[in-house]
Amino acid sequence: MNDDNLINDLTSAPLPLRKPSWLRMKRQGGEDYNDVKRLMRTSSLNTVCESANCPNRGECFSSRTATFMLLGEICTRHCTFCNIPGGKVTPVDPDEPRRVAEAVAELALKFAVVTSVNRDDQPDGGAAHFASTIRQIRRRNPGCGIEVLIPDFMGDPLALEKVLEAAPEVLNHNLETVPRLYAAMRPQADYLRSLQVLKRSRQWADSFGADVRVKTGIMVGVGETKEEVIQLMQDAVDHGVQIMTIGQYLQPSAKHHPVLRYVEPSEFDEYARLGRELGIEWVESGPMVRSSYHAREQSEALAPVDQEAQQPPSGRAEAG
């Protein structure tokens, strides 16, 4: 099947598949869950847990963790798998990094995950905003580890360097799906460009001796083949990836890309085994896995570092 036929098939709105028993969301609620939601509203902060309708938000909020989403609730791109709407964006809030750092302190987090919408309207894609958030978290929360899940910054290496200089423990950029499906699912992205983000991150960390782990993630059940997933994992290894997440895609609404298959748990186990055999140090693979799921455990399991001693390798990152 060629890409044009695939796109036509995906727009024919097949009947939704019945969810299997292993994809039941855990019950949401409880004091900690409600406390995290309250904090996000009173601090005027967004979480990808809510905006992307993550199936694990009940578990994460109840354990007082969340993935902060920077730069607004509207994205400049229109990916067909994502629940975050695309459209006219709002101005960047320069005070947002401070509020994120204060929320991290109130939640007493030992590890914070920060992502963003795509902001292709910004000259650096929002990279300086990421860097400012990392620095604010460090100042307010000594010892807290940080993972950033970044967009591709349109392939701008200087924008990527701004983020790396702020010294996150983990630099995550998701490949999302196999290259054949980019036209249908990520029409404004580019597979090779995303691979370059990962490769440059690994090269930069190696050049400066920085303890930055490189991570990526994908969804399955969207029309990919097993062979394509294995090739993607090999590409990830070849471009410096150390941590990878693989999870089942769940369709946010009838207008989004359909689920074409629910992947069996045994197949996720096989992907984890194959990824490790290819050289990925940690593969988090399962039906409910998402990019930030068990992020702290992944970071600490590879090579625990003293976060208080984690410093930017260049004085330039301390400004601003």
C-alpha cells in the first residue's frame, strides 16, 4: 500500500475497535489527585497529562507527579494523533518558568518532566523558554532531576544548544511513528530532522562530557509493521538514543487518526527485548506507556547522578 492509499484509508472513518481488557484506565480521584489539579489551575499552568488526555494521569496525579506543558495550550502544528489543538497561539508568558519551579517545589518533586506545544512562530521555537524553566527549577529545587521533552525547533542546532546548555538530566524528543506514516500523522515534521535532533544531543553531551541522557518514544497500533519498528529502533541506536518508550496509540476523538490495531502485551515485551539487544539501554514498552511514564526510574536506573552537582557546562547558560 502506498502512502496516498494509506491516507485515503485513514480518512474513511472505520468503525472504532473495541478496547481490550489490558487498556482499562485506572480510577481517577483522591486527595492527591485533586490537589495536583487544584495547583495547576491556581498556578495557571498546563499539563500534557490533561491536554493530551493521557491514560496514566490518574496514577501520576495520585502520586503527585505531572508533566508540565509550556508555551500555551495551542500548537502551531496539526498532528493527526494529538489531542492538543492547533491554531492561533497566545503570546509567550515570561513568568511561566517561575510558576513551574514553584509548583515543582509545592509538589516536592525529586524529578520534573517539562514539555511544550510546538511554537514555530517563535524565532528559536521556544528553546530559551525551556532553558529558563530548567534554570528556575534548579534554583528553587536543588537536587531535583529534570527531563525535557522538546519539539524539533525546525532543526535549528543553536536552539537545541540553548536547552542542552541548561543541563537537563534527560533530553527527550519523540520520533512518534515510523517514517512511512509521517505524511498521515506528522505532516509538518520530518523523520530525518528528528533523528538529527537526537544525534546532535548525543554529540553535544559527549563533546562537553555532560551527563545528559538522550531519549525518544513512539506509538504503535497506527499502521506500522514490526519490521518498521525494528528499523526505527536501529535508527534510534545509530543516532545516540539511550532510553526509549513504546506505547499503544489511543484515538482522542473520531476526528483523529484511527487505531488500526491493539498491540498485544507480549508484542510490547518483544519490542523491549529487541530494543535492548540492539543497544538501547532502557526500553519502557507496554500498552499504557507514555513518554514521561516512569521517567525518574529510567533516569536513575541508568547512571544515577548528584543532581545538586549537575551544572551547565558553559557560563552562557546561567544568564537570563
